[in-house]
Amino acid sequence: MKKPCYIGGKWVQSAEHVPLCSPYSGEEIALISSADEGMVDLAITAAQAASPIMRKMPAYRRATILENLSLLLNERMEEAARIIALEAGKPIKTARGEIIRTIQTYKFAAEEAKRIHGETIPMDAAIGGEGRLAYTVREPLGVIGAITPFNFPFNLVAHKVGPALAAGNTVVLKPASQTPLSALFLAEIAEQAGVPPGALNVVTGSGAVVGDRLVRDPRVKAITFTGSPAVGIDIRNRAGLKRVTLELGSNSAVIVDRDVELDEVIPRCIFGAFAYSGQVCISVQRIYVVRERYDEFVRRFVMETGKLRGGDSLDEEADYSAMIHPAETKRALSWIQEAVEQGAKVACGGELEGRILQPTVMTDVPADAKVSCQEVFGPVVLIHPIDSVEQGIAFVNDSRYGLQAGVYTNHLATAMQAAEDLQVGGVLINDIPTFRVDHMPYGGVKESGMGREGVKYAVEELSEMKLVVMKR
């Protein structure tokens, strides 16, 4: 079935279509419109035309539309979850969890639409400021270009679309090429929720065409992007004076102190490492365990990992399935092999079962191996011994990335020191870096990006402050 784009409140077919295939089976799911520059221009024009409508729309109406969207998604939760499982290869029980979060994200956006406000400024605090009243307001930027990844095709879209609409902007959404069906489903329910024509446009196609045009077009006032550091840096370099929010890569780490209860730590770390086959921006990739507990930790971690079950993403019992594309699986395998050639050991996994890469635990991995210093984005975790938490902090910081990090310890002083010294956007004490709820500030430092998501914080990124000064 040929799937169109959604532009200006209408469904528009492109001249060319590309096949969309299931990550698990390899079978064709649909034919997806491959937009050319003319279609992208049409979408930007529609978004620009709708900008005055959204800009003047009262906050309560924007809030109502977003609340309607969350209610409609709740009614069709199972349908949405199956779309994720089919096109993204995410196990169905995990996909349902994503939809629950997405519903909540749009609810947060509805609430934040009613909380956008400024402040009064005491002008008479400065000499010459007497007799003046000043206040600030926040105004929408206009047309927002949203470029989203495959791994959370509903919720990461919600983190861009929800705040953008809450702030009174319009959106041109370019979803990941592997997960367009989720975005087209969103367009359908957004229309039913009352989103005005042109306020949300979904344009499918290649990043080289759609993404490039969004970055270059001066009518697009901001780009919000989640994806690889290489692409994010390129966007930043070419965006000029556009506002840019970038959520990029990571090789997130956990530090395990000597006195913690492993019965809690190990299941959490296994979840963080292998949920959705490690294809999560804050997946646990490196674990540093104080030496006294290291052997026990590795033994129990490997034993518990062996209990995970792989299979079809639509199988209710599957804990993990195929990675998003065979090329990504091949890359992950090559990184594992490279590390082995450098002296690393595979404690479990590291092999293919059909199209599925088994959850892989590695030890003795050199710090300069790709599987250690780059983002694996696959079901691979490394476990290292350390002499102290302080040494672990140094190892965590020895990275191009800095998104989130976790520290397990029972000592308050150690926790506070880690919170101060870790060079990351978020520090999780007694939890894994994979933890995220949808209203918290979320973003990284170094090559992990710039700006913050989390609905309130994204609203600030996607709006502009204006100062008004009145003289008596």
C-alpha cells in the first residue's frame, strides 16, 4: 500500500515511493512517499500560512487540542503499539510502554501550554529606571523543523511536536525513514484532535532531501533534531541563525560501588543494556564495578542475561528482537570482532540467531576500541573493574559524550562527589542512565548535544522572550 505525506491538512502522494520492510522478517510492509524538494517547500509554505493562526490561538485552545490528541492516542493504544513493533522491530510489550509515555507527554504539553508566562522587571533598581513598568512575554518562533529518529517513533516525535504546538508554533516533521508509519498515524489523530491545517505537516523521504531543505530554508526558524553526532554537528554548522536543539549520541555508563545490593543493580543494568536491543540514546554501554564485587557482578550479570528471550517483535514473550537494519547488525558485529582482536573477551552473546544479534556482554575491552569509545546503539555492554568510584568517574568522563550517567552507592558523600564531578547532562544516583520521565530536563554536553528536552524546557527552547517597557 502506498503511503502519502500529510501537508496542509491534505494527504499528498509523491512521484516516487520506497519500500518499507520489517526489521524482524525483512518482508515489505508498505511503500512510502519519497518527497522531493517541491513537496518540502509545499509543507513549509503550509506551515508558514498556519503560523498566524497558531500564534493568535488562546492557550486554552492549544491545551485542549493537545489533550484531545492524548485521549485519541489512548483509545488507539494497541494499534499504535503494533505499528511500532512492526516498523521499528520493538518488542510489543515495550512498544506499549512507549505509547503510555507518549500519551503522558502530550498531556504534559497540554498542561505547559497554559503555563507559558514571563515576569515583571523592577526597572527602578537602576538609576534612570524610575517611572517605568517592564515585563516579559514568551512568543512562538514560527515554523519548526523537527527531525526524529527511529528508536522512539511516537514518544520522541511527541517531545518535539507537543512543545512546539504548546508554544504556538507550526511544525514540519521529517520522521526517520524506517519509522514513517508512526508519524503518519500521528497526523491522522492530530487532525481529529483539532490541529489546524498546516500546523502539523509530515514529510517522508531522505534526510539528504527533506532534512537538508528544512535546515537551509530561511522560513524555518528552528531545528529540533535527535540523531547521530555527525549529522547534528553538520546541521549546527549550516543552520546559521536558526535556533537549534540537538539530542545526539552517547556511550552511557554506570558506576557500581562496593557496598550496594546487586539483587537490585543487576536487573536494572540488564534492562538498561538490552531494552530494545540497546537502541536507546541512554542505553547502558559501560559498567564500572569496584574490584571486590567485579567477579560476582560479571557472573550474575551473564547468568541473568541468558534468561532473556529473543523473537518476533509481535511475540508477547519476546524481550528483544532484530536490530533496525541488517547493516546496523553487521556493524555491531564488526565492532565486537575488532574488540576481540584487541584482546577483549565475550562473556556471552556476540552471535546471530537468524536476523537477531544476541545480547552481548564483554570484558577486558580496550578503552580505544570502537565498542567502547563510540556509540554502539546495539545489544552490547562492557563490564570493567575499577579500584574506586573516583577512578570510575575518570573513566566515565574520558569520552566524547556526556548525556547521562548512573552511580550506585550507599554513601552520601560519594554520591554528591559523583554528581559534582561527572561531565554529563544528567546524573542518576542509585539508578541507571537509561531512566527518563517525560517532564524532566533531558540533554547532554560535549558531543551528546545542546539544548534540553522535557516538555517545559523544550517550550522554552521553541519560544522567544520579548521585553515590554512602559514609561508613565
